Amino acid sequence: MNQVDDILSSGSGVAGDDNLARVRAIFEPTTVAVVGASQRHGSVGRAVFKNLLDGGFSGVIYPVNVRAHSVCGVRAYPSLSAIDDQIDLAVIIVPAPQVLQVAREAGQKGVKGLLVITAGFREVGRAGLAMEEELKAVCQEYSMSLVGPNCLGVINMAKDICLNASFVRRPPLPGNIGFISQSGALCTAVLDYAARKNIGFSKFISVGNKADIDELALLRYLHADPETKVIMMYVEDLRHGFEFIDVVREITGGDNPTPIVAVKSGRTAAGAAAVSSHTGSLAGSEAIYDALFHQSGIYRAQTISHLFDYAIAFATQPLPKSNRVAIITNAGGPGIIATDITINVGLTLAKFSPDTTDVLRCTLPTTANINNPVDVIGDAGVDRYKAAFEAVLKDENVDGVIFILTPQSMTDIYATAQIIPALAKKSGKPVLTSFMGELDVRDAIDFLEANHIPHYHFPEMAARAMGAMYRHFKWISRQHLPEIEITPNRPRARQVIEEAIAAGRTYLGEAEGNKILEAYGFPMLPARLVTSAEAAASAVREMGRSVFKIASPQIVHKSDLGGVRVGIATEDEARAAYDDIIGVISENAPQATIEGIYVQQMAGKGVEVILGINRYKVFGPLLMFGLGGIFVEIFKDVSFRVAPIRHNAARRMINSIKAFPMLNGARGAEPCDTNELARCLILLSALATENPEIAELDINPLIVHPNGMGCSVADCRILLDLDRMK
Amino acid sequence: MNQVDDILSSGSGVAGDDNLARVRAIFEPTTVAVVGASQRHGSVGRAVFKNLLDGGFSGVIYPVNVRAHSVCGVRAYPSLSAIDDQIDLAVIIVPAPQVLQVAREAGQKGVKGLLVITAGFREVGRAGLAMEEELKAVCQEYSMSLVGPNCLGVINMAKDICLNASFVRRPPLPGNIGFISQSGALCTAVLDYAARKNIGFSKFISVGNKADIDELALLRYLHADPETKVIMMYVEDLRHGFEFIDVVREITGGDNPTPIVAVKSGRTAAGAAAVSSHTGSLAGSEAIYDALFHQSGIYRAQTISHLFDYAIAFATQPLPKSNRVAIITNAGGPGIIATDITINVGLTLAKFSPDTTDVLRCTLPTTANINNPVDVIGDAGVDRYKAAFEAVLKDENVDGVIFILTPQSMTDIYATAQIIPALAKKSGKPVLTSFMGELDVRDAIDFLEANHIPHYHFPEMAARAMGAMYRHFKWISRQHLPEIEITPNRPRARQVIEEAIAAGRTYLGEAEGNKILEAYGFPMLPARLVTSAEAAASAVREMGRSVFKIASPQIVHKSDLGGVRVGIATEDEARAAYDDIIGVISENAPQATIEGIYVQQMAGKGVEVILGINRYKVFGPLLMFGLGGIFVEIFKDVSFRVAPIRHNAARRMINSIKAFPMLNGARGAEPCDTNELARCLILLSALATENPEIAELDINPLIVHPNGMGCSVADCRILLDLDRMK
């Protein structure tokens, strides 16, 4: 097992017993002290205390207030230490300058968890950040876990706990969605929407500044929580790289998978700037987040409204077992719109079995469309809808149903809604509905939502949600390709790197870079550095048609300065080319140190691709793959993954670029050796993971030869940077 | 003025007096007969009659019913002819087989307009189509205009008319949106949504099968209607090509422009199939509709929900005068989400003037973000919101405002809503709002909507709507480039085409195709057809480096069969190549008639592009442009326009492909001669428009040389088809 395999198999159980205990200290206390509880109307201290009291908390709540004798009729204490009971959780709402003092007191009293609602920490600048670091240190010293600071609080709806330690305006309904938000303000809006749509939550968490407990810890906890069926997240930044992927992949796609849907805001540069000014957080590159979510199996929603659309489907419906959708409608237009989106999100319209078609033919009028989308026609009553719904649910070629109703004058809206829940449940297939309109359909929608049938304002949203469910199904049922064995000569590569560092060199040109790549097992072209015209000639004699490139640490763009000649075939050409390049470079770059000419055998035919590494603080190395030249520069047609990757991810990197057909035999060309290309990506991943000094690396181009004929590294450059090591 | 200019300037006034009179016969009658009016509860005949009666129609309504003496208390007549009054509009609800008879009776009585609600015509197959054709003929015979058949009816909300000739369940509120729908069922859902959102309509039209009056006639009418400020359309098919563009461009972008937003369903192949089975209509290619909408200045919405989002913005707000948006929020997260979408739809975040920043600094707390997006912080009351809102509205660098509120515990939701309408109106700038949530914010949302401030569930939708408004502003204020003069030799081109037709040939290879292109003034390479090795040699002597291509009417893919040689430079090479090609072709395609070898001078350096024509029934010729090879085949990176086009459209065709940088000097290359390329597109447009026998034409490739050096047609093929002529 190599080092990368170690990393790839590092997860010590998804939940992590330690981690669970730490999060439980916040969510499952038996005694809670509210430090800063207040009588004053409109104060956060009152709102939090009242929510705890009204929420029916199963343990004991102690208000702490320096001046008050009681808060809301409950005996108050002047300080934490004055309470004559063990305290599990302290909720802190005192002004920021007093928080540290309270935290220390809590630590001394043996409190296990702190929930700091108070704002005024890292989000307000350097002084705040220092205070937050100190708060963290105090918590570490006393082994207290911490949620916040600068948050709205947390809610645990578990029946035997009922902890509403937050200042939300409206408590949630109980349900099976776990919600994690990096925006406190969004929480209030989410609860308001959810109330209207009868959506319930298991846990509801405002993470605030994430000084200690963050999304990763919470995802582990929610995955282990039997009451949480799906997780919704609003994220502004994340602070883990591969570790996040490693754990979350197991949560979303391992045994007992929990789907996660997330909105990550700050996608654009302007949005990212707003994130920074808002939370003081590091807004990482979009490519990294896309890769992180993709590799973790998190379904990324584009907007908050899509987040809801997907979450309610996951929360209430079984997953479709394949992508064949039936649409039932009493109006052509909405059926067509749903069809369009169904196809666009990667689903197909089910082809009904003859049995189904027979049933539909017998029960629907002749003007109805008995093919998919089934149009039961505007004057359809309950019976016609029911016959069609039963028939398509029973059909083995149907994996899920989108049920559309428009309120025609003859439509019995409510009665039609009533047939859905029982039939849907019996079938074991997902059913999503859209009863179009607002007022006439209101009662029916309320009925559907109360009976856990997802309802969408417009049928296209139902189609989109079905697409999300199918994608999750594909994720949890994906095949794992056999891993590709690699046998890098690590010591040799380390030696080259360490020598460069010792010599103070951070830019490694082709000759040195190739040594590292060769050590890792990349397919190299025969090459050598020559320092005389005669040596050049003899190199060409041995290697055949060659490329000559100037070797100089100062010259990065060799062609631009006239430092490259291709197709040198004879010894005479070699001598002439040697003298020529040296002459041109001496003239064009008189200050450059010339190490000689790098003579490299010409690569055979193939498609030119680029492989790259770019290392980020926090996230680690990001791998890039794409076709060379215009494909990268103009079409930005590249794929990214956070290293390390396995065989599956390498294949997906290759397949997911738009230009993939060019590697796969498009336009009558021979298919290229994508097996060897996948191996190169695995090697790249290992190289990046095992050598943290490599800040940037480009193999540009790697030539991918026809199938079975391998690849050739035709040029590379490496940038070392000790600062960028994690 | 050439023929294309004639077509391009053909519009005899947008409204068309004739057209207006015909549509008015339906929408502005003084007497209406309802043939098939009924007492029976649940019948369409009753619903229509009751709607007319309850709607407060300003004229006289006559129920026609064979058996009943009265309908809903109004004296009924056994037939149209039995009514002792002139009838302007007859609404027909009798069963399909009786419709023709009633229509004839109406014609004889001098009725001016028919509204046929009855279904069972072209949408049910061949027999229905025949009946619909006959109905059309009857209307023509008696000069009656016709809406329908197979529709929900029409509504004219004008105060002095109040015509609700439909069986909608819920009549609309009066307002300034004109709505046209090809789906009757969708109408009921749209009215239901609209009622909830306080959205009013000027005219509400279900067009049904469009046997006579269709979208184009209605758009002209609505444009002339002083009460209609914006038009919403749901379209499944259109049945006009350039005529549609020519008229609608004036409606959306001429004097007194009326914005049009449309959803066109049936985008995917499966969706299009559903359209056909649903309405029996021709679902044209997506590319045509995109081109039609684009050239007409119609804003295409992706979903019904977006259609509403855009329409309410257009209906109530002034257009932004540029793209600089200010966002005000009391919560960071939603502000970031709005920022992301704002940037994605092509807007920018306004940079505030120093004055604004000063005001914000003085009035907001230190923790607030005084830059854009302005975050007034969760505990903001009305005063803080008001100060920020006033300041940004006043700022000359701000063109529009997105106002976001989340219901925090200290937020005075309703009072905050109350400050918006007056300040927004005074500013003359568009203001879109998002008060997030459902229940707590309900009253405030109702207040905003009642006061004509658009409200969106989620801030990203507000940003999207602002983007649509800005795009419309750009359209109405666009510059018109000076036209490019062309002087085609039309008779010469006609002669080549007519000779081919006379000879029964429909496929024109390169030699013949080049004659036509040359006659139109395309930049041709010197070339000639030779029939001996010696003639080939002499051609090369004169023209220099040449390409040899087999000339045979049976051989389309010349290279595949070995029929092409490039870079023939000497007379010897020419002789050898001639014999070689003839030999290879005789072997590979023994049945082909060999006309000789087409010798063509090699083109100079340049970028290879493709120009194409594809003629569609109904829509006419569709022009295509893109870069050659993989760009078309793998990336589908092409632009389309319906011919004829002017200079503006030609430029947009060129600029709008993703690979445009490759023509514009990307990666250090010389910029190409896009002026000449634009001229070629204008020539192509003229050729397509003036020669309807050309069904397909490819110029592949056209070589675009560096700036100032023109283009060269390097290959072409033309397919004639008399059937595809309009």
C-alpha cells in the first residue's frame, strides 16, 4: 500500500466517536445555562430563553443574569458558578468583551459545550479574530466543544430532548431534514418558507463563525442521527480539503447513505468579495468547491429555492431505481414543459408496456394521449386520473411519476389530490406533483404536503427534483473500478526536489522536471541535455527525429524567444540547429544562463492534453485535466479534482470534458489510449499528494497516442513553494 | 435597392390597419351571440355565458340555444338568424360537427368575428384538420375573422368593453399585461397565480389552433393597445418566418416599444414530440425559434415561473439605464446569492459615489457593510433601511436597486415595506424586492404587490428579472451599423440554377456552386475544371500551388475516396496527381461519372469557418455560421439567423460564437478580416432570400485571412429542392 492509499483509506469510521461526543455536548444536554438571559422584550437574551422554555426542553434550564432575580418566572443566577448543579451546555449571549470571561468560568465549572450566539469576532476584523482565537484556546484547554460565535443558535427536535437554543422567530416543525447554515439571517427565512410548506426538521443549526464545530463535524453527527434522512446546507466557505471528501463521500454514498444538497454562494468574483467582507472567511476558488462537492457526492443546488425543491423530494420519497419517468397531466402545455426539463436533467420519458397502453386506451377518452406524457384531457375527473396513475405506477418500465393538474372548470381538485398518497406509497416509486395555480389549488396542495407528497409550483421544478434524486441514485449505486497499481520511485523524486530546494531554486525546467516525472513512472521520451553541436548530432543519430529546446533556468517561454526547433532528423541538421539556437538565444536573452540544449525524441502521433497541479492552502492540491491550446484558453474545457484521486475519479476527469470525443475516436480518428492517460492522472495525484513542496506543475503537452500505444510527456514545468505547504 | 432590401423594408406599418380591424372584430364587439349557451351547471356553454354576463360587458349579449327559452334569465334565441339585431361577435360552443353550419349562418347574417371554443379539429387528426380547413374557408368567404377553434376564449379588460368571452374559472384583475397562450389549460393556472400576486391583465387570449388569428396578428393589436405595457406569451409553435421578425422587431424595439417575454415549450426532441401529439402542430427546430426570438427582440424565459418574474418587472418598473445594480440587505447570505446571479446575468455591482459612501458611513453602524451589497445588519429598523435606500437611489452610479429583507426578530417588516413605493417612484429607477419567507412577511408582500413593487420569493429571481430589463434596455437603445452594399449579378446566378433544374440536377458540386457564389460577389479562388493531365499542368503553371479535387456529381465526400490532393506546386506533380486521382477514383467509385479534376489555387493562411443555408418550410432560410471541424461537430459552437439579415445581425452572428476570440487575434495570432466575413454573411443572406430553390448550401471552409486580406471560398456544395420553396 502506498502513501496515497494510506490517505485514501484513512477514515477512522465516518462518525468518529470523539467527534460524536463533542457534537452531542451541544445537542443533547440535560442541563442548560443561558448566560445573558433577559426579561427585556426585543432582546436576544429573552428570545433564546423563551424559545428554550416554550420548546419543552426535557432537561433543566438555568437563566444566568447578574442583576435579575428571575427571568420569565424562573429563578435566575448571578453567574455560572453560582448554579448548584452540573451544567452540560452554556448558551452565551453576553456582549463580546465578556464572552472570554464567561467561557473560562464555564471551563472551570466543567461545562461540556458552549454555544456562543454573541457576534463581534472574526467577522469584524483583526481584534475580533484575536478574541476568537483566544476563545478557541479556552475551549481547548477545558475540552469544551463550541458552536459559534456569531450565530443564531441550534435546535434539536428529537422528541426526548426538544432543545431550541436559538433566537429564531418561529420554531420549526419536527421532521427528517437536518439543516446547516453559515448565514444566520437565512435561517429565519428558511423556517418561514418551511412552515408554509409543512416541511419539518430534525436538527436546525446556525454554525456562525465555525471557530470549533463546523460543517464536517455536523455532517458526521447528522449522518449518525436516526431522525435525519436528508441534509440541507447553505455554505459560504469550507475549511477542509481531501479530509472533507473522504468523510462526506462515505456519508452520501457509503452504507446507509444520507443525501446532502447544498447551496454555495460567492460563485462569482463579486460574490466572493461579498463573502469576505461579510464573514471574513476565505472564499476559495469555484473550481475547488465544484470538485469538493462533486467528489463528496453533495448535490449542488443553484439557488435557495432549488435547495428546498430537492430536499423535500429526498425527505419524503424513495429514490427512482432508474431514469424512466412517467408524466400525467390534464393539460398539454405543462406536460410539454415538464418533458423538456425531464430530458434536460438527464432523465428519459418511460416507454409504457403494452399492458399499460391497453389500460390507458380502455379508460381514457379517444382524444387523450395514451403515450407519455399521458394527457387525461382538461375535463378529466378523479376516475380518469386514478386509472392513469395506477396504470403507470404499476408499469415496470416506469421509475417515477410527475403528476400535473391544472384547475379546469370540471376538475375535482381536492379529490384528485386525495388519491395520490396511498397509491404512491404502495408503489414504492417516487411521485412528485404540481397542482398549478395558487388559490383554487391551495387546499389540495396543503393536503399533499401534509401527506408527505412533494408539491412544486411549476412542473419543471418537479422534473428538476426528480433529476436530483436520480443522480443521487446513480451515485450510491456506482461501480468501483479496479484500482491502478503504481510503483513510484519516491526517494529518487525527493532527491531531485530536495537538491533544488537546497540550491535555492524554485522553478524546475523541463530537464529537472522530467527527472521527477520519470521517477514517478510517467511515460517519458528519450532525451538528454547536450552542450556541444557534436553531442547534439550524436543524440539525433541515436534517437532519430528530435526536438531541440534551449535549457536555461531563466527562460520559461522557450518558443517565444526562438529556443525551440522541431523535426531535426539528420546529424547535419542537428549541428546547425544547435549553433543556431545558441546564437539566437544569446542575442534575444543575453542575460540568461544557458545550460545547453535539451534534445528530445519527437513524440509519435496523438492528441495533446494538459495535466496540471495547483496547490491551495487549506484545500491542498487541485488536479486539472484538459485538451491543450484553444480548448483550455478559449473554451475553458477542463476538469478538476482535489487530490488524491482513485481510478473512478480519474476516469470521470477524462470523460467529463466536452472535448472527450476527440480522445475517443471522433471524426474517424483512432481512439486514444485513455487507459494510460488515467494511469498518468493517478501518478499525478500521487506526486501532488506525496510532495507538498510542489505548488504548481504543468505537463503541457502530454501526447496521448492511439489505443495501446501509451502517452508521452512532451514538456513540463514545476514550481516549488514551501509557503504553500499545508 | 436590391430585392433583400425590399423585403427588409416591407413592413407596411407594424399594426396594419386591416389586421387591426380584423382583431377588433373579436375584442371590441358591441353585440355578442353565444351559440351553445346553456343552463346546465358544469357545462362550458353556461360558464362562457355567465362569464360574459358577470363580467359587465358594455354591449348586448344574446344566448342562442335550440331548446331553451332563456339562459340565466336572459331571453334565448333558437338560432343566430332568429336574432333581430346585428351581431358583431359570435362565440361558438356547439359540438364540433355543428360548427361549420353555425359559421355559415353567421357569415350570412353578417357577423364580423367568430370565437370558436369547440375542440375536435386539427388536434384530433386528419378528419378534424379537414373540418378546420373548411371552417377557415367559410370565414374567408364571408370576411369573418376567427379565433380558435379549440380554445378557452378571450378576455378584454378595457373599462369601456369588459368582454370576458371565456370559460376561465376566475376572471383576471385589470392591469397592463397582455397574455397570449397556445395552451388553454395553462391559462387557468396563470390566472390563479396572477390573482395571488395581484397581477392584472389588459387582454387575456387563448389562441387555440390558430386557424386564422395567430400570435403575430395579436402582437400587432396589443402593441397598438394603449392599455398593454408588456406582453407575455406561451408558444408551442409559430407559423411565420421573416415576416414575424420584421413586424415584431418594430414592436419590441421601434418607436414606443412593448417588451415581449415568451416561453416556447417543446425544446427537446421528446418535448417536440409531445407538442405534435398534443396540438398536431409543426414543432420547428429549436435553432429556428432561438433565432426568431433573438432577431425579434423577444426575451425568452426558460420556465413559466420566469415568465411571471420578468413580466411583473416590465409591467411596473422603469427600465434601468445601464447595468449598475445596488443591493440592500439585512443579511449577508442572501446578499451574496443576489450578487452571484446579478453578475451571471450580465449586470455589475454599482460602485457608489463618495457622497453615498459618506451617508452610509454616517447612518449605518460600524459593523454594517457600506459597500455594495449594502448590509444594514440583522437588527436594522426602518430608519436604517430608509437611509440606505434613499442614498443608493440618489446615487448617479446606480441604475437599479434590489431590496432584500429577512425577518429577524427586530425587523419591522411591514413598516419597511411601506417606505419603498414612494421612494422608488420618485427615483425613476427600477426597484425589485425580496422579503424572504412566507408567513411573517405575507402582509408586507401583499402591500408591495398592491403598490406595484415587484416581489420575488428569493433574491436570485429579482436579480434575474433585473437582468431581463437591462437586456431589453440594450435592445431598444442599440446602434444600427451602416449597411454593407452588395451588387450581386442575379441573372447570372439564376441562369446556373435554372440550367441545373432544367437538366434535372439538384446537387451542385463545387464547380457549379462556385459559379453561383462568384455571381453573387463572394471572394473566390482562381480555379478551373481540367480534363487532361496536360491541362492540369498548365493550370498549375498559371495559378501556382494548387489543390486538385475530383469533379463528379456522384461524389460528395471527395477526400474519403482519395479524390483530393493538396499543395501541387510543379507541372510534373500536376500531371502525376491528375493521373493518380483519376486512377484511384475509377477504382474506388467505378460507377461515378468523372467530369474532370477541379484545380483550385491554394488559399493563403487564415481561419477556416463554415457558412450554411438550410431552408425550412414556413420559416424560410436559416443561416448558420461557425468555425469548421471540431468546433461544429463536437462543440456545436454555431450561430443561426433567419434570412434576410442586415449588418447588425451579421456582426452578432460572428461575435456570438464562443470561438470568436480565434477570429479576433487570440493567442497572439493576427486578427482576421471580419469585415469581409460580415460581407460574406450578407451575400449569403441575399443568395438564400432571392433563390428559393436553394434548399441547402454549405461553404466549408471559407478561409478568413488576416485583417484587410479578405476571405476565400475554398469549397462549397448546393442542394436544390423545389418542394422546400415556400
